[in-house]
Amino acid sequence: MDTFTESQRFRQGWVWIILGFITLILVGSLYAADTWNDPMLLIEFIPPLLISLLLYSWRLDTRLDSEGIHYRIFPILSWRTISWNTVQSVSVSEYSFVGYGIRWGFAGWVYNIAGNKGLRIIRPNGRQITIGTQRPDELQHFLDRQYVQLS
């Protein structure tokens, strides 16, 4: 069985613009108050820096192979596996925008880094999981080939 892998990073420009603007405000306030040596004011830099590092390292990894569907959101969520024998159906589909990150709603769990297309997995109990993809055509081609091999 072939393997499909995809790795997506959180690189939305508007987020970096907002974080850059916040950093400029902080640097400007330190410069204007001439308080570069005040440790309490330097602590203001820690939250934006940590958020920036988290968003920069944030990555949605997906792998489909003979065992099943594997996914993780690094560094938040470790690898999880859905074995093929616990999948009722799987399809590449388009969904309405639900935001970025990990979301839960009436339609089930959504793991999304960008866009509005994903791998929709329906379990025998009716629960759904959708994993975002930036390569829907390649993923659909992979699924088409694999279903022929699994039949």
C-alpha cells in the first residue's frame, strides 16, 4: 500500500502582522519610557514571544498508510491513529470556514491549519473527524487508488 503524507504550517500573514504590531507597540513603549533596564517591563515581551513561537512551530501532519489515518498537531497534539477497520467512510470534502486549530461542533472534530477542504472520516458510531488538507486532489487520487487495492 502506498503512503500519503502532508505537512501544513500555520503561515497566515494577517497573524504575523498583528503580532508584529503588538511587538512594535511594546518596543515603542519601552523606548518612550526609557525603561530598557526594568525587568518587569521586559516581561511584557514574554507572552507575544511565546505565542509567536507556538504559531511558528504549529504544524498539522497527516499520513495515510496500510494501518490507517495518522494525524497530529505539533506541538499540541501527539500522533493519533484511526485504523481502517474503524472507518465507515472517508472522503475529501469542502466545509464552511470553522477557524484554525482544533474545533469541535455538531459535525464532530475539525483539525484545520488553513483553507476549507479536508479529509472527512465517518466512524461506524456516526462520529466525524475532519482533517484539513491543502492538497485535496492528490488526497482524492490516493483514496481512489487505495479503495481499489482494499476491495
